[in-house]
Amino acid sequence: MKKINEARNIAVLTLGAVTGGSLQNALSTIQANRQDRRVGYGLLRALIIHARPAGDPEWRTLYNSFAYRIDYAWRSFLPNRSVLNDELDTLRTINRDDLDGEEAEFWERRQSFCAGEKGQGETPLFWGAEPRTLLSPNSIFGDRLDPVTTFVPVGAAMEARRHEKCRAPERMVFDLAGMTRSYYDPLILASMFRWLFSYEAWWGLGAGASGRVIDELLCRAQPDQRRILVPEILLASAQGKVPESGMQSAKAYSERVMRDTPAVSGTLKLALRLADHHLSLAKQATPQHPPP
């Protein structure tokens, strides 16, 4: 503490920051041991190697607490939300006892994986993927990255877009037609669907826009890519992210995927059941108006 009190300049170095709690504790400790009041303004600087706040408000709070005297090598936004919790909630919308065979087995495996139970280390992050699935060489996002290493930066990139300033009445949405035409790899596309909120999806004009986008995406995909894309699109449909026309387009490819890759039949059956269940609930909730 004597060194802190006598120092002419103080630098705080940290490898990472999420909430900024450790940095703010360090700042409080330094200020409590200084006899002058200039430490937070002239004598102190902080350097973060990788700042990873949940969003811009959290970053501004930390930035303000150090009187703007924080530098960083990299900064990325990543929300404090778990897409595995989202998947778990979706799985629990149906009754486990109604499932049979491979479908029930896959439900159990995903339920255990999303709940973080031990012994699920070989379970892939994405539906239909294999444990050793890697990012394809033609990706502009990277090369030979594993699903988790792909998933995290995609989420950070989408979150950064959410925090870009826009003026009312503009609203932030993601152009799904443009995204699916720009990125070909199923790991990137599956990551986008996982991080997406239903109210952010823009598929284009017209009631059948999502169907046309999904048709185009699956038509150009290879069989080993469809085994991931089709169940992930159906899962996104069950979460309200893909409209009915897009869901029907994915369903049309499901039989082809089952024929090409029998190993994912249980995965696809469960994905189809969840998507149909969501659509049924949505139609029940939609007010039915008699014809004029």
C-alpha cells in the first residue's frame, strides 16, 4: 500500500474484462490508499488486453469510472445470454413421453448437454454436426475452426451490430437473405440462427420471402452441409425465428437429408416435431376473424 501511495504514476493491466468488477475493485483500492484526489484523473491508466463487455452500456460504465483513461488491444461485445438455455426451453415445450426411439434418445442427449451435465463432452454444439466438424476452407470467416470457436466470434459480430447507433424510427434488423448469400459454411449460418432474436429477422418483402431464401440456401448446399442446416433451421423455426414458408422449405429437404445421412434421422424427427408444435401453437394464438 505504501508503494501505491508514493507512486507518481499507476498502471493497471488486465488480460480481460467482462463486467469490469475486478478493475473497479482495483480502482477503489488505489483511491482508498492515496492521500491525494488526483489518482483517478491524472496518475492512473488501465490497459485491457481483451475487453469483452456484454454491451455498450456496460462498457461506458467502466470507461466512465476510470475517467476515460482506459485503453484496450481488442474489444468485442458478447451478450450474457446462453443459447443453450434457449434450446433447453424449446426442448421442454414438448412431452418427452410422446417421443420414440432415436428421437427420444436425441432429446435426452440434448437435454443433458444444455443442462451442463457431465459426460456430454463429445456432444456437438449444433444439431446434425459431428464431433469433429470444422469450418470449411472456403469460409471468409476463418479456416478449420471448431464449432465453439466459430460460434463465439459470430455472436460478438452480431452483438456489435446491435450496438451501432440508429435514429428513430429505424430499427435494427438482420438481412437474412444477404447473410445467407454472403456466408456458405453451415457452422457460421447455424451460429447466426442461434444468436438471432425472432424480432430481428428480416427475410425480404412478401409472405413467402423466407421460403425463397431457405430454398436458395439449401439448394446450393452440399449433403454434408444440409445435415446441419436443415435441423438448425427447423430448430430456429421452433423458436419463432423462421416464418412458416421458410420452415416448410426446410421440411421439404428433411426426407432427402434422412436418405443421404440416416445417422441424423432422430435429430431431424425431433426438429420436425418441435417446428410443427410451435407452428400449431402460433396458429392457435392467432385470432380467427370471420370472412366479411
